[in-house]
Amino acid sequence: MTRAAGYAATFTFTATVTAPPGSSIQNCATATNQNDVYPPNNDACATVAIRRCVGDCDASTEVTVNELITMVNIALGNEDVATCISGDPSGDGRVTVEEIIKAVNNALDGCPLETGGELPVSAGA
């Protein structure tokens, strides 16, 4: 909720976005008030990063047995982490047991859908 010059406004919206993993999307909103003396206050944008599903090495939106094997090989030092960037969501350059377990769960249950956040919009006075 935004409050300014004696009035309050609440903005709620839902957006469904399709984007490749690893990309980002920017949503913008504008609130209009004809008596506003400072219109730039009325614009706001939010950027949402689309994360890869842990273990989805080829960005196919699912985790396969071959991708799990790749992650185990990375953890054992037999392959470079660059062969499966999504196997290292922490970005620390290694694949941990916890990350492999998350990938196994994603293989069994499917990759989780991304959810967005709030887009703050301030109304000018």
C-alpha cells in the first residue's frame, strides 16, 4: 500500500511469464494522478530472475538420471562444474550432497514453478 497527500492506493497484479531459465524479466507499472506535481514518483519496475531448476543441466525444465549422474561426477571431481551450472545453485563452484538431494527431488517431483514478488509503486504528492 502506498500513502501520499492524504490518499492511499493498493496495487495488486498477477502475471504469468514464460522465459528461459537463467534469464530475467522486468515488469513496470505506472500510477497516474492528474494533480501530481512529481510524476516520476509514479513509476516503478521490478526485475525477476528466472532460476534454473537444480539439476536441470540442459535447461529442459526437467531433471534426468543422466543429469544426476553428471552432478555426482562433479561432486567426485570427475567433471567440471561448468558441465552443469544448475547443479551448483549456491554458485560456490562445487556440487554438494544437499544440492544432489534437491536435484533428486526435482527429478521425482518436477521442477518448481517460479513465483514473483511485489512491485512497489509510490504515488507522488
